[in-house]
Amino acid sequence: MRKRTSSNTSPSKYPFLEATAKGVLIRVRLQPRSSRNQVEGIHQGSVKIRLTAPPVEGEANRALIEFLSDITGLRKSAFTISSGHKSRDKAVEAEGLGLTAVEKAFSEILP
């Protein structure tokens, strides 16, 4: 008999996604002051996201939360930046989404 595994315990097909007890951890490499908002690709185990917002007074962090909300369809309040508030490398927690749903959202954007 095969052992069933939950989607929260299986590893992700993307190196920047990790299942947590509350949802999904997304590792992000942020590039502020870009010409447009877009997912650039995967960079050293993180998803590289370009945003037009400048990195001052939390504007880029707020824009990142809004961008991730648009990608996943989850409300903005479900996202929390757990580390890297003043760094380009950030860890963002998405509460209330399973790993499969986040993978599906990124698979529509990434090659």
C-alpha cells in the first residue's frame, strides 16, 4: 500500500517555494525601480521580481505584497514579509494557500 503524502509536506518543483504550517514561504530577490512590474525568473534559489516602486519608506515592500496578491489571487493581508525588510533578498509568507496553488500561479508566469 502506498503512503499518502499531503501537499504541505511534499517538496516544491520550484526552489523558492517551501510549505509551512500556515501556508507557503516564498523566497524573493527584489529589484526595485524597474521599468515595469514583472517576474524575471529564478535567481540563486529565489524568484527574481522587478518592481517600479523605489526602495524608500517601505514602498517596494508594499508593492511586492500587492504584486504577489495579484499573481496568486490571495488577499494582500494574507502576505507577510518575515525577513529582509530592508534587503533585496526577502522571505514572504503566504497564509491560507497550499503549495500546489502557489506553484500553479508561478507556472503560468515562469517557463
